[in-house]
Amino acid sequence: MTVYHIRLVNEDTSDHFFSFVMDPPETLNKNGIFSSCWISMLVSSGGNLGVSTDVDCFAWAGTVPRNPAPGVEVPTGVGRLASLGTERSKGSSFQMKTTINDAATLTENTHGAPTATFEIFTGNDLPSPNNRYLIGMAKMDGHGRLIPVATVLASNQTTTQIKPKMKFYISRAEYPASFIVDFTSISRNAGVVDFSSGEGQNKHFAIVRYTKNGDFKVDYHKQSLEAQEKGLVEWVLEKLHHLVSSDDYVDCHAFLGPGGGSAPTTAEEGETKTARFRLTYPVRCIYNCAAAPVPVYIADCMYGLIYVQPAEGDLPPVDHEYYVP
């Protein structure tokens, strides 16, 4: 499963709240999309916090206490894990129904959604006009809570196809999770992390720096390396920020030598260290920051995977591959 990591660094001299909002998914529904805050966090001056998420999305249906608009909380609902359509199989289809106590339910039906989408369809049980029942997409936050990140007002006898995008907007503002926000206003001055296109495509790690000038700088990294047996690897470590300890170094389990190369890659803040290693046999190994406290760095996603391919061919096939840092 692909996991994406975002590391937010506050370089300003003041503490700030930051809010994450997902880019609205593509949908053919004619009703307007309501974007809600996904995650909100306080980051101290000079501090940093990480957000990790996978590609899983949830179909969602629920209600709002009054007309949906910026500042309104989307408090109650139900979510179902959705499979996106592929070239070989259709994506998830869910039927949304209302209940006698004015709640909403979702029931999975025969898969019928096209590539990269899931869909939600309705019957004739919605009120007309409807300003209460919403359908859309939800994501898990870092606390295991299901947050409706993009919703639309449901309509009778309508199929809404939803195509998620792994694109995030980070705003220097405090918006409670699940509250509807003004997406146009937020996106105007936000930091943008886009893993679905451009520089971030095929990358899995982004460092977002909120600078003293009040703007955002985004750098992308793969977090995984590929090389070939008997090849030469040049390993460059550039320490840009003071995160936990004053110095950093890398322990790569594919390298022979003290600390897996940690000695020649020890770098203080602002330093760049370079080392070269000869790869002598095919293997898949983890590399991680080896500076104390190691568990803190692992929890902060400062690790990756190196795959040393055989000089000819590939490693033998297996039923499943597991990556456990």
C-alpha cells in the first residue's frame, strides 16, 4: 500500500495553527462541492509535525444541522471504504438511503464505477428541496477519526461519481476538523502538496516549510531508492533543519561498515556530507536516521527503502511484499 508523508516545519518566530484541506475531487454532480478541514494542528516556532495518509478513501453520507456553508460543522455520518475502479475492475458503488430518524445509510452494491472513481447513487427518499443530506468522500485523520473532506447535497435518483486526488492545501489558519471552509479563500495563499501531478508525482514524501516571510516552500522526496548489484551509490545527506537532535546521520542496512554508513554521513545543521558505497549483493533493505532518539525519527517518517537489483534479472517473485520500518 502506498503511504504519503507530509512534514510541516514552522520556521517563523511565532507559534501558528495550520489546517489541511484536500483538493476537491472530480465529480459530475451539478451541486457545489463543500470542502471541510481535514486536520488542524498547532506547530510551535521552530517545531515540526508530520501527517501520513494512504490512498484509501471512504464513501460518506450524513447530515448537517443547517444549510451547508463555511463555518458549519458536518457532525454525523457513515463511511464505507471504497475501492477505486481500475482497468481490470470496476470501482465501488454505494446506495444512500435515509432512515426514520433522519440519518443516512450506505449500502455497497454491485461495483460499477469507472477507472479511478467510486460512486454513490440515491433513490426517491430524499426531501425536496434537500438542504440537509450530504454525500461525498471522507479520509481518516491521524487519530483514526473519519472526516468528511468533500461533500455535495444529495439529489433524488442521481449517481455521483467521485474521483479523489492526492493533493493537499495547507493554510496558516485554525479551522476545526469537519467544519466546512471557504476553499477559494484557503487555496489562495496555501502551501500546496500535490502527489498526483507535477513535481510531486511518483514521490511519497514532502517537506513543507512555513518561512519567516509568511509563505510556504515545498520539497519532494521519493523515500525509496533503486540501484544495481556491483554498482556504486553516492549517498548525499543535507541537513536543512534542526528537527530533534543537533546532528543527523543515516544507517542504511544495505551498506557494510560501522552503522551502515552513519560515520561518513554525520552532518550538523546546514552541512552536506557525501559518501560512496559499493553494492555487492542483491537485497531489499531499510535505511533510517540513526541519531538518537531513533524511535522519534522513525515515528517522524525519516526512513525509506533501498532495493539493490541483481546484476541480471530480478529477485524471485513472492506472493506478498511487506515493508515494516
